[in-house]
Amino acid sequence: MIAIPLIQKIAELFIILFVAAGLVKAGILKAEDSKVLSRVSLYFITPCVIFNSFRKELTPEVEQGLLVTLVLAVVFHVIYIVIAEVMRRAWKATVVERASMIFTNAGNLIIPIVAYVLGEEWVIYVSGYVVIFNILCWTYGVRMFAGSSAMSFRKIILNPNILAVLAGIVFLVAGIPLPGPLSIVFEDVSGMIGPLSMMITGIIVGSMSFKDITGNRRVLVVILFRMIVCSGAAVAFVVLTGISRRIGSGHQIVMISLLSAIAPSASNINQLAILYNKDAKYATAINVLTTLCCIATMPLWVMVYEALG
């Protein structure tokens, strides 16, 4: 059921990518424009997405489902961090390669897919994964890119994405509504995340040659571990634990968490690589190629889960 809409949504996002790349080739946009857009995405649009995902009514069923998605997100990220650390020691995986194995494009790709396939009421369960993703990305992930010297408790707490998580939790638990116009603003800005992320990626792609994207053979190993090894480990965990059979609506809730976990590498990695000068072109190549591969791998993993989970 999810396979065809998944392919359609990926195709839509890739059209945006190719248009942005074409604008660079035509001289209308420049490669350095991606840095400005990356800041807009990371420090404005992404916090709006995080906060907006919490604007739901906290019923007992939603509370249980969110707890499950939070636990699964923690487990999946721990598994991925262990795999990435093994690759650092055994293969000397770079920061870009390790981050690409750990962090997935859950917010940009899975939120619109879940809304389209299952309905808007199920999007809140993506937020469980997105919350853990953002907490880890803006603590552990930033430390990977910037080094321990760039980290402090104050910087972590005052990061707009972490503030959005904290504010979202408060509004969810307290049941505080937003005024109509402000609510519309958050919804409209949140809807920009997928297209803008693909525009940023497209600008970088437009400044690259085909050889830049496919020339580094190490990218094949990253694709193998992100889309097969890491994703397979996530599927194996939910199948072996049988967690989907232990809660109400468990099949759908676990599938949403699983979709988030088996998604391609996060576009945030491209943006962090731009901000910290860590080989943004290689990060973009990984993002583009894993996204292409997910057209095949994600439907296959979903079928495995539906057959065995």
C-alpha cells in the first residue's frame, strides 16, 4: 500500500532537486546560495516543523503510541551509532560517512508520505522519531562535525531546534492552542521543509559534475550500510521483539517508526557539512544516491515487515 505513494513522493522531491540544479547550470543561482538556505532551513523551518508536529490532542492512545515511537527511535539510533563506530574503527569512516549512516531523512521525507498514505492524524507518530533525531543531531551530531570544543550545555539548550522540542512538549502536555493566524503560519512554514531541502541539495548538485557524485567508490559502502545493514537491523529488531502486536494500532505505529528508520541519509548532513566545511559535495552525493536507492529498498523492507512483523 505504501510502496507506490512512496515512489511518487520521492519523484516529486527529485523534480525540485533537478530544477534547482538547472538554475545553477543556467547561472541564476550560485553554489554559495546553499549556505544561506541551509541556515534558513536549520534555524527557522526545521524548528517550525518540530513544534508543529506536537500540536495534537494528547489522548491515552496517542500518549502510548508516542512513547513507543520514542523508545524505538532511541533503540534505532543506538544501533546505528554502534554500527557507525564499528565502521570508524574498521574502515576509518569519516564524520560525513558516519553521520550519513546514523541520521535519516525522516522529517523531510516521511512526514509528507505518512500524511498522504495514512492521513494527517498519524503524523504525530513521526514526531516521536523526529524528536530523538533532533536531540541527537543537535548534540551528538554537531559534536561530530564541530568537535567537543564547540559544545556547551548553554549552546545545546539555546539551539532553536532543541527549544522547539521543549516548547512542543509543553504545548502538547498542557493542551495550549495557538491563535488561528499563528497556527496557519506554523503549518505553512512546516510545509516548506521537503521542497527547500531538495532545493539546497539541487544547488549543490548543480555545482557538481557527474564524476563528483559517482566518482568516490566509498559512497557504495555508505549506501550498503545505510540502506541495507542499518535498515535491516531496524527491521530485524521490530520483527524479533514483536512489538507491533503488543499495543493498539501497533502495526501502523511501528511501521511509521520503521519508515523513519529506513529512510535515506538526512539532508541535514549536507547542511551541517556546508556550515562546518566538511566535504558538502560528498555529503550531497550520499544524500542523492541513498534517496535514489530508497525507491527500491524502502518498499522491500516494508514488505518484509508486513510479512513477518
